[in-house]
Amino acid sequence: MASKALGKLLQKQTWGIMQRKFSTTASRAATQMTVRDALNSAMDEELARDEKVFLMGEEVALYDGAYKVSRGLHAKYGDKRVIDTPITEMGFAGLAVGAAMAGLKPICEFMTFNFSMQAIDQVINSAAKTFYMSAGTVPVPIVFRGPNGAAAGVAAQHSQCFASWYSHCPGLKVVSPYNSEDCRGLLKSAIRDPNPVVCLENEIMYGSPFEISDEALSPDFLIPIGKSKIEREGKHVTLVSHSRYVGHCLEAAFNYLDAPVMRVTGADVPTPYAKTLEDNTFPQVFNIVNTVKQSLKVP
């Protein structure tokens, strides 16, 4: 009987979570925007606002971006503001860092952050440390952005999450947005920030639509970097996540928690290519639910 009662409670709470509106302000109508379009519009507005801003990376111009995030920007701003590069991350990341040191505001796109390892010296030793080592005389206003973490069927070499790597490097700011409002507000703040910012996106989320508020559609909409966001308030359980897995947490059902902190993470193995193995490598909603049940000692 207790199990049935808990099941009904979990079902009720799950429905409440899934019905939550993500907008921070009321919309005139149910305006929706995909994560891809949110990122695109943020770059479009910042390119228009500041002539020092430019975008560079592999296939960002003529092909409109590998994931179409830069769609239409080359046609609008030309090849001096939206620049295709060779497949040489160390090279074009170095060019972007140098441009930032010279006073420009580059957006450096990595087709995947797995490839940023080719440019790690430029990101860490050049971008992150120069402002400090120059005694505050040489700012490096650059954004490194692109898809991070697991996608679908891309195996080990394209599935690494670098959130922990970069967030442990002094001199870098790191953002990992979830929904469309977060992507717009945080990317615009990153572009305007005088410091190097790493913007970690998720490939699977690009086509996901979210309701977006009137406030977030304003060209002046910014989200401060470094502040957490409460997606749903409660009294008993705190689920902390970032990027795509915020959605998993919002879908997970839970009751109250009176136990030590428990972590839900991916398996400690290189990401497999086979879909069945891949699905069992990364956390799913049922993993979160089972972990909470385990903490409650509920079968």
C-alpha cells in the first residue's frame, strides 16, 4: 500500500515538473525558440551591436555552420566578420586569441570541444593567463563555443565533457546553458565580457524548442555569468545539474531526501559506439529516480 501511495505521489509530482514553464516573464503568446536559433540570434545581435565582434571556425561561413548555428550570418556580415578556417584548431584558436589581445572580440567555434584539445595551449596558456601575467594590461575578450559532451552515435572521440576541465582553470569563465533563454542570455554576456569565456553547448539540444519570454527576446537581454538558476523550487530534494541533464532532472520524479549526497554520473569508460551500450553509459531519467529511491530506501 505504501508503495502504491508513493507511486501516485511521484506520478503527480512528475506531471507538475513536466508542466513547468521555463520563461522568467510572461509572454504575450506561447513564443518558442530552439536552442540553435537562440544561439544564432545572440550572435547576430552582438555582431550588429559591436563591429569588433567576429566569428571564426570550421564551416561557420559558407556552410552556415556544421550544426547550422551560424545560419545566415555570413550572408549578412560578409567574410571579414564570419570566417571559415582550415581544420587546424591550434592555428585558428591562436589567431583568435591574438585578435582578442589586439582589441577585437572573436567568437571561436570548435566543431566539437573534443577538438579543442588540439588548441589547449592557446586556450589555457595564452587566453586564460595573459590578463593576470600582464598585470591587467592585456585583456583577452574571447568566446570559445561549440558542442560539448555526449551526442548520439559519435563514440568515444566525440563524447567527452570538458566542463570540469575548463572550470578548474584560473582565468577562464565557463557557462553550460540548458534552454533557449539561458543560451541567449549567457552567450550575449560572454561576448560582452572582457575575459575569456568557454561556452559549452550540447549537440542534441540544438533542435529542442523552449518557450521564451518577451524579456529574453530583447537585444539587451543578458544573464549574469556565475549565478545559479533555480528551475523548480522545493523543500526536500536538491538536484544540481547543467546543460542537457537539467532536463533529465526536471523529468525525474522524487519525494524528499534524508540521506547523504549521492551522485548520478556516466559510466567511467570510453564512450561506446553501439547504441545499446551508449544508452547505458550516460545517466537517464530512471537513474535519477532509482538513486532517489535508494536514498529513501524505497524498493
